[in-house]
Amino acid sequence: MTKTNLLNFAQPQLDEATIAAVVDVLRSNWIASGPNVQAFEQALSDSFGGRPTRVLTSATGAMEVALELCGIGAGDEVITSAQSFFSTMNMIVKVGAKPVFVDCDLETRNIDLAQVEAAITPRTKAIMPTHFPGALVDMDALFALAKKHGLRVIEDAALVQGSQWKGQAVGSFGDIATFSFHPNKNMTTIEGGAIVVNDEAEAKQVEVLRFHGIVRLPDETRDVVVAGGKFNMSDVSAVIGLHQLQQLPQFLAKRSVLAARYFERFPKIPGVVLPPQGVPDQSWNMFCALIPFERLGQTRQQFRAALRAQGVATGVSYEACHLTSIGRGLGCREGQFPHAERISRETVSLPLHARMTEEDVDRVCAVVLNTCQ
Ligand SMILES: Cc1ncc(COP(=O)(O)O)c(C=O)c1O
């Protein structure tokens, strides 16, 4: 299979105007954080209902800063899902806190809020849920629970930029939300992320935490008030983000059409679990199916290799966090979270990006059927 006719499972869409804007920034005198970062932050904030928004070099960095902003560290517990990308678990560990895993719903893959409540202890400081494409975590229940127990909420919204809850965009309400602009996401800045916070005081703290912990003194020297990181976005990335954000509605519309086509055409294989269908106002970053490999008598590795040989690249989103070496090191074991573990074993991310056509989806569905027979 040549690279040119391999259908990638994710791919950015960068138009000529964006490329020209990047060249303009490169020719300017300001390529690190500057006017484009400020403009991008303002545009993002507008898209999040005016809530204070700051950009960083990744969502992972944004999560680390979010935890620090909440004062979370040694001796604290943060409840998170066993089914998420590794950065949720990693950043909790990195700030010195303990990730307390709970299981997720099998179909939506979202964190099980009943298990969250059962896992709360006097040491719990925050809930860190990851939203999956197709259906958001029940926001009413999530924030009611957080309020009842006085907990912070750090939403991992990396996969759901543009999704809405009862008419409100993710990020436009709640506590803290983080977003990713990795090339696989709904829009990109090459690498990049954003954090949405409650007020300007928190936004100022983010600025300190993302840039060496530096505060400027009246005599124009600097103090360091905290051992901050280095997560500031470049103007090159920010100008890409500005252009991408303008095109986001088109990207999302295209992704929705493609997801609808998957639901229409996906082969009816017994034991397959597709994402939730029909929840209004959801953005479609990934289309992940559970495939009953054991029943089909093949491994996921064989299945993915067969798809690739037929021109379809796939991904795995995600391995169960609690069964990684880090998770096992925290005392986790197999059998603890059956849904997260089944997803980990059976999930395949199928191609879905704004450059695809409905015919591409048909091709993927035909190749899946062919491989499962
Ligand atoms: C659910 C989820 N959260 C967080 C991240 C981290 O994003 P970033 O690569 O911008 O750090 C990812 C990246 O794939 C993700 O899928």
C-alpha cells in the first residue's frame, strides 16, 4: 500500500490562506508568543461564551497547569476514568497527587458518575472526566456532584471542541476545561492546547504557571513565585489556530456527515458496539467501534494489519490507564474496571477527518465487512 492511497484515521486540513499566514508570521519579527497568541485567546474565549481562555503548547500541559491552579499536589486524590488518554493519569501523578480510577459506560465511554461518588474520600480534591465524541458526560449530574462534595472539576474536552450541552458549548460553563489542538483533533495548531478558567485572577495564575512562574515587578525586574513550567504557545501556532477556528464550523459539519454515514453503512456484525447515535449537537472527533475479536477468531493486531493492507489506517483509543505500568504501580489490577478493559481490548478508531468523503466511509465499511467475514 503506497502512502498516497492509504486513508489516514486522522488528518489536519490546512488551507493556502493558513499557510500564507504562517509565512507572514515567520517573516515578521515576532514568532514566539505575541500578538497572534493574544488574538487567538480572544477568539477562543468568544467561542467559550467569553470565559477567560489561555493557550498552551498542549492539552497535557494545560492539564498540568489546571491541577496546579487548583492547588492539587501530594496527599490529594483526583477521581478520573480508567478509560482516557494517558495524560489525565500522568498529570495527576506528575503533580504528586493520586489518580483514583473508576469505570466508564461501555457505549458512551464516559466516566461512571455513580462510581465517582462512591470513590470520594476526605482527600478527594477534583474530578477529572474525559468527554468522548457522541455524548458528553452528564453535565448536570457532574456539577451537582462536584457542588455537593465541594470538588473542583477539570474537564478533559480534548475530543469534544464544538459539542454542546443543552445549547451551551463545552467550555462555556462549568469550572475548568482543557482542549487539545493536536493534528488529530477537531482543529489544530500543530501542537497546542487551551485552558478555560473561571475568572481573570485564575487566568493570571495560568500565565504565571505556563511561563516559569515569573511575575513582573514594578522596577521591571522579575520574581519567580512558583516553579512554573514552559508551556507558552508560539505565534506561528496561534495564527494557524486563528484560521482553524474560523473554519471549525465547516470541519464539524463535515465530521457529522461522515459519522452519520458510518451509522448508516457500518456492517451489522454481532457483538459490535458503536458510539452513541442521535444525541444532538455533538462534535465527532473520532469514530471508535468495539469489535468482538475473540468471537471473530482474530486479534486486533491482525485486524488492523488487514485493514491497512486494504488501504485503511486505524488507531487504538485507548488502552486502559489502570493497566499501564503506572496504573499497576498504583496497585491496580485486571478485572477492576470491566468496561474500560473491554474497550481497551476491542476498540478500533476508524478514519474520520474533514478531508474525507462519504465514499471513503463506504470504503472503510466494506473493508471492515470483508475483514470480519
Ligand atoms: C482525550 C485526550 N485528552 C488529552 C489529550 C492530550 O492532548 P495533547 O496531545 O494536546 O497534549 C489527548 C491527545 O490525544 C486526548 O486524546
